Amino acid sequence: MNVFLDFEKPVAELEGKIKELRHLSDGSEVNVGEEISRLQAKAETTLRQIYGKLTPWQRIQVARHPERPHFSDYVTALIEDFVPLAGDRTFGDDRALLGGLGRFRGRSVMVLGQEKGSGTEGRVKHNFGMAQPEGYRKAVRLMEMADRFRMPILTFVDTAGAYPGVGAEQRGQSEAIARSIEACLRVDVPLIAVIIGEGGSGGAIAIATGDRVLMMEHSVYSVISPEGCASILWRSADKARDAAEALRLTAEDLKELKVIDRVVPEPLGGAHRKPDDAVRSLGDAIAETLAEIENEGAPSRRLARREKFLAIGTALA
């Protein structure tokens, strides 16, 4: 890991010392193994203390970490024989929202997700994971295809929100999002959504209206970003930390509010520290959830899915 967050500074200093000692011991007779072991234990203890009491604003920083696994990483690790499908058959192809066919642990599935991209070139190519109308129309096309061929649908959510540009609005952004939500509610096949990073506004719920909504431990899910909320309520993005507290966007809060169904644990220090472990943990959670859903009949499953989302917030009314 090369990037440390602000609140991880104590761990960064310890790991820097460990790296220096390892470099010192290379090719020399100096034995620093005992000191390295002591520092490693101290670094792990410090990391555990930090991540045991993260604030909502710190959770957001972890969810946005540049080295956090993206949609393409989960597809590569979890989906065999993946065949990408492009285009909405109306306007064009959107690189922010990707999808295709593949096999998840031997079962044919349709996979959809937002891809933020890595590095400057990758992020620009994928528009930072902010889909345009053609992306959501592609999602509708692929979900309908999955329903036609009786394939479960897996969606991976990681977006700050749908793209708010003039062109997107001119091409019907809000209508495209609404149609995507409608398609999620209409399909007969099982639909599992996973929040793997940021779940922002309608851009997220457009593909997250599933039978079960899973959420990685350090992901966030909200109707608006803290910066956007602060700009509206306080007329200043400097109040983003206060907005993060008020929005209740952490996995634990959303599980309590029954907005999501399951929190998937991440490795100590976040998914970016041990991405292979994070991917494996999510794969097991998806497999268990899919087995539960498939035992339900299609009509009752579709009805339960609709009632689930209609019930959100009623307990607080």
C-alpha cells in the first residue's frame, strides 16, 4: 500500500520505520528481526485502535481510497468467463457503468457495476464512475436480458452519483434512472446489490434496488454526498464533516435503519490493505445470499422486493 490517509499517520510512521530496518538488514550482518517484529505488532495494534473508532467522515475517506478494489477487480476475481456487453441500442456506450455475462461459482449470472477507474487516464475514461443516461439504459437492457434467460443479477455500486452534466440532462438522466429502478423491481430473477465503495444518490439506487443489499464494512451509502449536503444546508463545503455525521451513511447505521440487509466485514485497515481477502469475503457473502433468495418463488420474491423498498423509512415516520 502506497497511500495513507490523514488519520493513518501513526501507522504510516511505524511502517516507514519497518521499511527502513528491512532495507538496513539487506546484505548486512545486522539482525533487526526482533525490532521489526515489535514494530509490526505495534503497527497492527495502532491500526486496530484507529479502525475501531472511525468517524463517518473517516469512513468516507476509506470508501474513496484510490487503492480500494473497484468493480473490475471484483469481476476479475469472482466472475469466470466474463463477456462484456456494451451499448444501450439508442445513443452509445457508457464506460462508467459496465456489465456483461459470466459465471459466479459455476452459475451463469449477469453482472453490472460502476467503474471509477485507476490512475488519471482510467478515471477520465470511466468518468469517475458517474454514469450518463446511456449507462442506465444499458443496465435496463442487460437486466431484461438476464430475466429472459433466467440468470441471477449481481450489481456492484461505486459512484459519487449519476453524471450531472448538461448533455446528460438533455438525454433524460432522471428518466433513465427511474427506468433502471423500475427494471430492478420488475425482474423475476434474484437480484443482489453490493455497495463496494460509494453509494451516491439516485446514481447508486438505480442498480441497487435488489432482493438483498449488501454493503462492505467501510463503504458509504447516502442520498447525497456530505460536500453536497453541506453546500445546500450551510452554504459551505467546510461543513462536510458535520453533514457526514447527520446523514447516517455508514454500514452499521444503514443496517439498523433496514436500508441494507448485510454488512460484509473487511480486512483490518480496509479492503485496500488486503484486497484478495476482501474479495473472497464478499464472494462468500454473495454465494450465501444467493442460495437464500433462490429458495423463494419468483412472484413472492418480486413482491417482497417491492415491499422492502416501500417500507424503508416507515418505522421512523
